[in-house]
Amino acid sequence: MTTLESYAKIAEAAPRGLIGGAPVVRGEDEIKRKYRREPGFPVPILIAPATMWLIVFLFLPLISIFIFSFWKTTGHGMTPAFSLEHYRAFFVTEGFFDPKNGDFLTPSVFIRTLWTTFRFTFTVMAICLLLAYPLAYFLSMQVEDFKWQLALFLLAMVPFWTSYLIRAVAWLPMLGRHGLINEFLLDIGAIDEPVSFFLYSEFSYTMALVQLYVVLAVGPIFFSLAKIDRTLLEAARDMAATPFQIFREIIFPLSLPGIAIGMIFVFVMVMGEFATAVVVYGGKTSTTGTVILNYYVIANYPFAAVNAIMLMLAMMIGVVIILRLVDIRKEL
Amino acid sequence: MAYDSPGQVLQGKLSRRSFMKTTAAGVATGAMASGSFLRQAAADDGLRSIGLGVSEINEIQAKATKDLGFPVAGQAMGYGEMFSKMLNQNDQYEIAEGYFNDMRVMAPAKVWQPIDTKKIKEWDKVTNLTKTGKLTPESSEGQGDAPFKLMWCDANGTIVKGPSQYIIMVPGWHNADSLGYNPKATGRAIESWSELLNKDFKGKVALLNVPQIGVMDAALAIEALGLKKFVDKGNMTKAEIDFLIDYLIPLKKAGHFRAFWENFGQSVNLMVNGEVALESMWSPAVAAIQAEGVPCVYAFPKEGMRGWHGGMAISAKVKGKQLDQAYEYINWWLDGWPAAFVARQGYYHSIPDNAKKYLEPAEWDYWYDGKPAAKDLADPFGTIIIKKGETRSGGSYWNRYSKINVWNSIMQENDYLVKRWTEFLTA
């Protein structure tokens, strides 16, 4: 019997579960194999392409953004310098330190923009979680057949096969003053004249962001739920645990890594957003992404760099907080 | 100014669905265009030209290639992308089809070389609009970065007060922007910028979300309302910017603005979908909106319009044979075929007589002379956009351009402006 066949046999015998499942009984051969180096390319060669890629296209640009943030702007470019003026401009507004001034201790517009960005992101994350969790739960726990699981999971992905822009723009004929929802409400007589609140509002913005990014939460939660060993649930039932207890004591804690990863995905994506606000919010808000773009366009690269760094810091802090709440390594 | 308008939109071949895809299409065509653009490579024969969809149109560069006998490749870009490429990668193009309002950034950066007017064949025929600022003796110069203030330079490319032998950019296509409105939705004709801030239209107004330009439209409205007189709307002081933004913020909070648009397709969409009654607009949008069966009129405000002017500059890196070709291309442009091509979208030429050579009399009469169209008129791609009997708002070219109120500009307080604009949008 080949190794593959023996694995298949074990998998068949094991209780259902998409990933992992019951502990695999390893033969002596396989244990030895684990410690034997596979023949082929040495490790440095295998990791070289990815490392080079990251160095050239991630680390070097990041370092240069950091360096540029201290340079001086010339109005049409920048010159090397060590200046903190752009950091100052980011944090401090005129009259910030002057108790007599109306702007005393008022956070600068850039900090407020970052805060607005964060506030939206948090709302979107919360809604994504509320939508994604039941969906993932249904897919992994309620759908018995693996084929159906996969099919339904792919179905949930279908909207994401079209481009990002189409998905965002598609809200316009839906939510507009003469959009489908308004026409429907008018037809059934629920309203007398079109409601403008659906589009170019915080409502449409939040909704579009949720729709754009919810799948990023569904995936990881689904996988972490599917990974849960069903024998645990069986055992809990045998010991007369109520469904709610099972959820609270077993399922939810075990799905935390998926939640954390999903939330990190959504968080990072939405924090960097700038295009959706233009399409569905009618540009009626600024995100830090917009600010970076606006200063980039007027060739004030150092200040754009400062904003980029602040955004990155905010993202890192957010990710660290999420990882503090859930110890992914331990849970996995 | 059609800052971000993909050629597809300008071709007036829009359906409701393609409006939705405008931005996406722009990205796609941009990507496709850059493919062939790169293949052109930097061989020392032929030209690569970059600019906006206003002048970078396949038909124009194809015709240039045919007429001139060397390859000319054009690339239409979004405004921000074009601006950065012109500024930071002048080895990636030979011709910059740029705009005078960017000159305060481009000229000091020395990315373009001085152009010798002696090598511009019909330099004498170029109108005084860009030479002295006065198209006709009675014209007002207009506030802001009027082209004549930024065109002349010395042999080193430093801006000087003209006239001089050298210029940084050869003036080409230009137009004036104002407000577009749906007469059914407004219920009356719009004749002043003040209507933009009129509470009658609360929730049915859109502004252009390019801080440098949006702020000028708002300033024109505030002046028209008699609230404040700006010394120079194209170069406001911090106090003036503060006054303006502080006036706009409560309006925004009260829901006065339906949206802030960023590209041509969006502005069209807003009116076609009935979201706005009135908005700051670029003139080709009118035809695109009418093509959707929605009435739209381009206002000619009594305060005058906001002007902009495009032209051709040569990268500082170009020399030898390619430099000669660059001059040939510019001379070809001035000769009028491309100018007539873009005239059918409403853009004017720095040598009107040369555009006239390539226009039918009915086209000339409508687009330049301000007379009623003697017959149905088509855009450059053959779609009828002007019905017989229609008249261009604002009348003749000379009438429109004698009353430019302010030119698109980059202010000295640009950083501060962007900061306050951000505050306005975040409010």
C-alpha cells in the first residue's frame, strides 16, 4: 500500500471534518520521513525568490518612504534633509499649544481623518463579523456534504469574481434617488418621494465596504470552523452540554483564530481604502488614503510619506491588538 | 477640464451601462494603451506623447504618424498619473501634452526644455490669448495662472515676463468650464455661479473634488453672492481660504452637497441618474448627458467662466533627431487637423483660423462663431451631438474668452488649501 493510499484509508475512517479531522496514525516510516531532508534544492535557493521579491518590492520602498518623510519639499519634488516639519504638520494645528486660541488641543485634521478612517473600519469589521460568522457556521456545521460545502462556499465567492470597481459602482442603480429600492418603495406607497439617504451617505458607504470585504472574513472563519474535531462536539453532547454551551465553550473558542485572521484582513483592507468613498459616498469624506493621494498629486511627497507611515503605524497597532486578543499560534 | 476622462466617454458612445463602467474602462484602456506605448520604446526615432484624454486620442496620433512619416504614440492618463509622470519620468516621454496651470510646478523642476519660437512655423498666427492675455483688446486677463504669465521663458527655461524668444509650452487646445444643469430639475435658467450655493438646490448640487479647482468654483459662487471679494481667486491668501472653507463646512453639514465628483464619468452619472440638478461640469459632459435622454444645459454665468489652457512641451531629455521630430509634431498640431478634431468636442485652438481650414462651415459657425447649428453636427467619432438650430451657450469664442473670470491655477498656499479642503470633506 502506498503512503497516499494509506492516508486515504485513514481519512475515510476518520470522522468528518474538512481540514485535519481525527489525529492521523503515523507509521514508523512516516515518522522517520519527517526528519529526513527531502532531496532537491537546498533551502536558501527555495526561499531566495520570495525573499528577493520582498526586499525589492516591499522593504526597500518602505524604507524609502520612511526616509522621504524627513525630506523637505521643494514645491515640485523633494530634497534630502532631516526635517520634522511634516510630522509637526501632521500632529499640530495652529494654536494647538495656545490656551487662548480656539484650536487649543484640537487634534489636527489629519489625525481626525485617521480617526474617521478607523471608526469606519471598526464599524465595517463589526458588521462583517456579524454577517460572516453565521454564514461560515452554516457552511461548515449545517451543510453535511463536503461537495455542497465547497459549492456553496464558491457561490458565496461569485460576486468577488468581478472587479472591485464594478462591485462598488453596482450600488448606484440600486440605491440612487431613482434606484431600485426607491422605485420599489414608491411603488408600494411606503414613501411619497425618493429618499436620498440610501446613496452618498454613511449608510451606503458602510454597506458597500461590508459587501466588498465580507468574504475576507467568511473564508478564514469557515476554515477554522471546519477544522474543529467533530468528536469533541459529540463528547460534549454525550456529557449533556446544551447547544449554547457547546458553542460557547468549544466552537467559539476554537474558531477564534479564524475570526482574528478574518478581522485582520478586513481591517487592513478597509484602513487603506480611498476609492469606495468616491463612488458610493460621493467623496463626502476623507480617508487617510485620500489624503496621501491628494498630497502625492501636488508633488508634496514627504507629507504624503508621513501620512503613509501614520496609516501603517495605525494598521500595525490594530493588528497587534487583534493578535493580543487572540493568540493565533497557540490556538492553531 | 476633462481631467480623467477616458477616450471612450468622450466619444459620446455611452450607454447607461457604460457609464457605470467608465472608471473601470478608463483603467483598462489605460493598461492596454500602455502596452503598445512601451513597445514603442525609447529608440531614437519617433515620439511618445503623454497627456489627458482631451488630446491623446488614437485617431490623432495615428494621423500624425501617417502625415509625419515617423511613429507617434500617445498615452491618455488620469490627471494625477499624468502629473507625476511628467514631473518624475521625463525620460519616458518626448512630448508632454500638459496644462499651463501645472506650470508653477513643472517649470522650476526643469523637466521640459525651452522651445524656440523661431522654430514654430506659424508662431505669428498664435492669438494674443497666451501672448498678452488679451484675446481681443477689450478682453480682461482673468485672475489666476493665465497662460501668458507662465508661457514665456529665457534660454534656460526660467519663466520670464514676455515676450521672449523662448516659451516652455506651445499653446494648443483650451476651453472654459462652468456649471451644467438640468433645466427641468432647476425649473429656471442658471445664469450665475451663485446658484451653486443657493439653498433652493439643497441636496441637489455636486462640486468637483479636485481641491485646486473645486475651491475656485466655490469662490466664484461666494463672490457672486456678494459675500466676499477675493483679491485673486487663483492665488488666495490663507485668510481667504479660511473664509471660504468656513462658509462651506456648515453647508456641507446641512446636506447641501449631494456628492463630490472626481472624474468625468461620475459627473455624467450624477445628472443622468437624477441625483443632482446642478453641478460644476466639463463641457463634453453636456453631450454625454443629452445622449442619455436627460436634458442638460451648460451655463454661461454672467460673472464669466473658469478657463484652462493646454499645450505641448518637450521633455528636457530630447535631443538630436527626436528634437526635430518634436518640433515637426508641434507644427503639425498647430496646422489645424487635430485642432479641428477636438473642436468637435468643443475645444478651441490657439490658431483658430487653422482649425477653420479643417472644419465644415456649419461646424465653424456653431463651435467658434456661436451661431445656431445650420444642421445636425457630429462629434469627432461620428455621433450626432448637436441638433440643428442649437446654439452654444456663451456665444462666440471671442465673446466667451473676453470674460474669463479666473484660470485654473496652483496657488502658493496649495498645501494649506489641500489641508483645509480635507477638513471640509471630513466635516
